[in-house]
Amino acid sequence: MKNNAAKGGKRQGPPGGGFNPGILGRLVKMLFGYYPVLVPIIIFCIIFAAVASSIPAIFIQQVTAAIEKWAGGGDWAAASAEIVPKVTFLISMYVLSIIAMAVESQLLAYMTQGFLSKLRKTLFNGMQNLPIKYFDTRRHGDIMSIYTNDIDTLRQLSSQTLPTIIRASVVVLSVFCIMLWYSVWLTLLLVLGVIAMMMVSGKIGGGSAKYFIKLQNSVGKQEGFAQEMMNGQKVVKVFCHERKSEEDFDKLNQALYEDGKRAHGFANVLGPIIMNIGNIMYVIVAIAGGLLLLFGAPNLSISGKAFGISIIVAFLNMTKQFTGNINQLSQQVNHIVMAAAGASRVFALMDEAAETDDGYVTLVNAEIAEDGTITETEKHTGKWAWKHPHSADGSVTYTQLRGDVRLREVDFEYEEGKPVLHDITVFAEPGQKVAFVGATGAGKTTITNLINRFYDIADGKIRYDGININKIKKSDLRRSLGIVLQETNLFTGTVMENIRYGNLDATDEECIKAAKLSGADDFIVRLPEGYNTMLTSNGSNLSQGQRQLISIARAAVADPPVMILDEATSSIDTRTEALVQKGMDSLMKGRTVFVIAHRLSTVKNSDVIMVLDHGRIIERGSHDELIAAKGQYYSLYTGAFELE
């Protein structure tokens, strides 16, 4: 479809992108929602392994105390009897810890990939329900960046960051309690060092946060630009735009480089600083403990134990554990910021308002008796009717689908205060062919977008078989309309599958019949594998004309009562057009057809031709009538006035 957003304004940048701590709470809530049993089991395994890794400090103190007794002339047998059970218990705890970590890693991998799979599915399914305006006003590369870069930050968060935070927090809390148990003095000394670590971490981490947010947005902008250049590579080369494209890319790449350099520069300096503060604290604790022991200072502790070598040795081990895990926590700040920025973009897409649909009139298979009585049926009869329930009295009426489309005094604007269509009135009776001609931007495609309800009108009325289209469910409305766009979109799959896209229930025979009707069968049978030939990259292995013929066949197999041909033959050469026109005439026979064309030769046989200029219908009539009037259509047809 043509990008009508260009008429209304520039494309928007990537959605979301700011840091919002509440986003993380929403993520965690989603994890518990998806895996209410699995998440608690994983958390239990993490906590068990973390607590098990904190216990050795207690055993080191007790074993060291037992060795002190023996070294001071105690009974070695008694000391051994005290040490061996403790070592055995410690080994058992380590074995259980290894088992817990193994279970955790396997369950975490399963949960993370499952979470991302469900998240992508939710994102994609929600995206299918967004209005066309959303895609018209956003760079597609930015949207793709959400599925790749932003989703990957959530993988990092769920598989590494959150488990690390839980594990390190449990170790810090456990070790802190053990330290208080043995010595309040040394614990306070260590707390002062941790406060210094947190101040440094907050200063540096806060500086990197804003650059990580900028980094996420810069990645989206660069991917969007790269995708645009790939899609328009032929245009770039035709107009020798390579150098300018390189310059524009270099600007985006430089911005990405600067944001990445600053973000990772802050992040990379944080780890060594925190680590060295931890090493300094290790030395300070060792010196302070030695001085307290040397001067016989009384010990203040919850346990009431006297100060000794065993406590200092245990404390040195706990100092390493405590500061090491504080370091791990500080290093997660950047990952949290990146995940929060990525999650905000993911949720911004997820929370986009779906296309509203208040319609209640539906399209049903119908059997129509000779007297005109309409009966709804489950089987496909080739005839359709509008099922119209009436809330006032609970009755249901049926209206035969005929293809009578009427626009009356329609106004429309893409942006408030910038009208695009003014007072458009069009009557298209069943079987009529209505053509719209006029310069680019006159509003031709916009009219057909309103009939499809890709956009809703600002004022006026559009009626389909006498029913206000606002009352018709959008899916049923669009099912009754066939459309062939100027820009072809073929999907990865066989030729047959691409034709069947117009009607998923169509048989192979019906698809082939549609291809013959459009004139596509002639070249399809000459393809390497005929109808089973694979198409990739939007049918890049076909010519533009061949792609358009398949697109026309796709519309033909849908067999709708109303057809919209938006520059449908603009990509086909005049010789091919002549071959296709006969098939197109057969396709249009008995249908209401709206034709948009720059080639006036394709609209000559229309029942009525509308000439548009700046959103207004300035002339209407048959070809002969408009030629006789010698107005703008006459100027267009004779070449005295160019469409563009």
C-alpha cells in the first residue's frame, strides 16, 4: 500500500526507550504469570546454592578454632572428632549446591527461551491488530529492532541478570548476618567500605544509564536506515546516491559509536574500581583484625565469642565473598538499565491500541430463493449476505451482498487541521466500473483506503449495500473487497501459496483458474517448477510485471464482489498490459470495480470517471462525456496537461 503517512507528516522514531523502574516489575510479573510453578522452583535453587556458598565461613571458623586448641596442646583425637563431621557436612552441602545449580541452569534455559517465545508471539499477534496508520508513521527498521535487540536485552535480564541479583543478594545478606554473629567491629568497618563502593557505583552507574538508553535508540535508528537503503538500493544506484548514503550512514554510525563508547566506557571502569576497593577492604580488615588481636581489644558480637585467629581467618574469607558479590550487584546496573530501556520499547509496541472495530454486521454464506428470501447456511454457496442483528427488538435481517458502494459528502484528514478530501460523493452501483484519475496526491488512493476502513472518515457517510460501513465488522468488510496494489508484496513460499493467499480455502484448480484469468499462467508454467517454484525476497526472482500478475491472480482467487485496482497495471509494459486487459475485463465482469490509473487508456471503458484535484472531485462522467466537455480530463488525455 502507498505510504499515506507521508502526506500527513514525518515518520515517528522508535517507540518507548526511556528508563522506567516500574517496567522491571511488569517483566517479573509476566514471568510469574507465564511460569507460576517453575519460577519459584528456580528461585529456591538459586537461594539454596547461595546459602550453601555462605556456610563455609562458619566451618572455617570452627575448624580453625579446633586446630588452635590442638596446636595449644589439646587432644588431636578430640579435635579430629570435631573436624571430620563438619568437613563431611560441608562436602555434602557442596554436592547439593552443585545439584541445585545444575537444576537451576536447565530450568532457567527452558524458562528464558519459553518466555521470549511467548513474548514474541504476543508482540506479533498484537501487531497484526494494529491500524495501518501505525506502520505508515514508523520506520520499519525500528520495529524490527524491537524483535531483535530489545528482546535480546530481556534474554540477558531473565537468564543472567535477575538470577545474579538474587544469588548475590542472598550471599550478601547471609554473609552480613554471619559477620555480625562473629564481630560487630569488623562488620562496621566492612560496611563503611561497602558504602564507598555504592557511592562510586551510583555515580558511575548513573552516568552510564543515560548512554545505554541512547545506545538502544541509536541501534534502532541505524537498523531503520540500513533497511531503507537495502529496499531502495536500485534508486540509490540509479541516482548515484551512494556517497550521500554513506555520509548519512556515517552520521548514524558515529552517533552509535559515541553512545556505545560512553555507555561501555562507564561500565568497563566500574568493575575494576569496585574490585580494587574490595581488595583494599581485604587488607584493611586483615590489619584491623591483627591490631585488635594484638592489643587484646574486647570483641563485640552476637555470639559472645572472644576475639581470636579463627574469627580473623573467617572474616577475611567473608570479606572476599561480601565485596565480590557487591561487585556483581553493581555490574548488573547497566544490564538492568539496558533491559528496562529495551522493555519499555517492547511494551510500547505491546500496549499500542489495537484497531477499533465496533461493527456487528457480519458476512455469511447465503441461499437466495427465487422470491428473494435469504437463508443463512454453513456451506459455501458462492452467494453472500450481510447478517444484521437489531438490538432494539432482537431481530435479525439479511441483505444480499451486491457491491453497491456509495460515498456521500465525505471529508477526511490524516492530521487534524490538514484536510485531504473535501465533500467527496461517489455512487458505484453493482457491476459498475468507477475510475479515479488525477495528479499524485490528489486523494485517489485515500478514497479506496476509506472504503477498506484502513482509516475512518472525519465527516459524511459511506454505505455498502445500504449499510453504514461503520456497522460492518472490518474483517468481513475487507473479505468482501479485493485489492490489487501498485506495490506488490509476495511472501516466501511457492507461487501456488502466494496465489492462495487471497483465499486459503481455494483448491489448486481454483488457483490455476485465477492465474489463467489474470494472464499469469502463461509465464508460471515456464518457471523451473511451475506453480511449485519457491519465491523469496518479495519475488526477486521474477520481473516486476510477473510479480504484479501473481498479485492480480491472488485477488481473482478471492472472488470478491468489489475490486479495487490501485495502479494495478502500472508495473506492466504496454504489450503485457494488452494481454492482461482481456483477463482483467473477465475478472471485473459483474463486479463493482474502483480503478486508479495514471494510464488513461486503462480507464476509457469505465462507466464513470472521477477527476480529482487537491482532494476534490472537479469533473465526473464517461470518457466520451469528459472529452466532449474539454475540461481537465481532456487536457490530461490529449497530453496538454501532465498527471504529475
